[in-house]
Amino acid sequence: MSSKPSFVFKAFDEKSFQSTAEVWTQEALNGLAFPSEIEQLMAWAARHLAHQEDASVAYGIFSPDSKVAVAICEIVVTRKSVRSKWIKMLRVRLCPRIDDALNSTSEASSAGLRDALEIFIQATLGTFKLGKVAQANTIKIYGRTRQQADFLRFLGVELEKLPHNPMMVAMEGKFLVVQSA
């Protein structure tokens, strides 16, 4: 992978959220996703743009200099105990264009997989940095299905390859667990 990230993790502002909602809705209307699913996702994200303790929040993964997110991350900071916080990346939803390419049987599938992997790496790094700010010492990423758990194993291997890696990575059941090294 290149030294300059292809994507960046950041909070939505009003303009970037509106731009994302418009583009994703149009991609869905063009047949790349179910419009009702995108509508539900955007309604959820619109209600979860501001951080609140013990409540999920929507963050975006953006191409540099873009106001349109290529993925939406659902993040929540929870307390494991009085002295310990966890930050959980509950899901990462890829934009319809990348999700369609990822699920394609054409050449686009390889590009979709590369983009998805880089998006998940940046989502994990962004969540890791967010966890440090929130003083959460453990990040957990959940794989709902067998395929998602397999992808998380692959993601863990790729995270361990990062130069100057500040993280320890391990699978615990269906969770990819990331902690400070």
C-alpha cells in the first residue's frame, strides 16, 4: 500500500453528510443498492452525527479532499468496568458503488476488494485514534457473518503489517480486538 492513505476517517459536518446522502441515494436509484436500505441508513446516520457517551455515532471514510464519504462507520464507546472503556466499531457500510464492485464477478471485484480493505484499515486506525482520545483501551470490531469474520482475520494480518504499528491485534470469537502495543 502507498504511504499516503487513499481514504481518511473523520466526523461528518452538515455539508459532507448532505453530499454523502445525495450521492448514495442516487447510486441506489441507479440500481447499485436497494433505495430503502440507503434511506434507512441515512435516517439513522442523520440522528447519530454528534458523539454521546454510550450511544453510537456515525463517522465517515472519505477520499482525500472529498465531501462524499465512501463508507459510514458506526462507532460506540462503552464502559467495560469503572476503569476500562471499550470502543466498538459496530459496522462499516460501504457506499453502493464500492459495495457493488466488491460483489461483482468482473474485474471490478479486485478493485472493490482493495478499496474495501483500505477503507477498513483507515476505519480501524481512525477508531484507534478516537479510542485514545476517549481513553478507551480496547477496540472491538464485530464480524456478524462467517464471511465478515474471515475478512476481519485478513484485516488483522494487514494491520500487523503496517509500518510503525501502534497496535496489537487478535481475533476473539467474532470480534477483531485491537489494543495499544
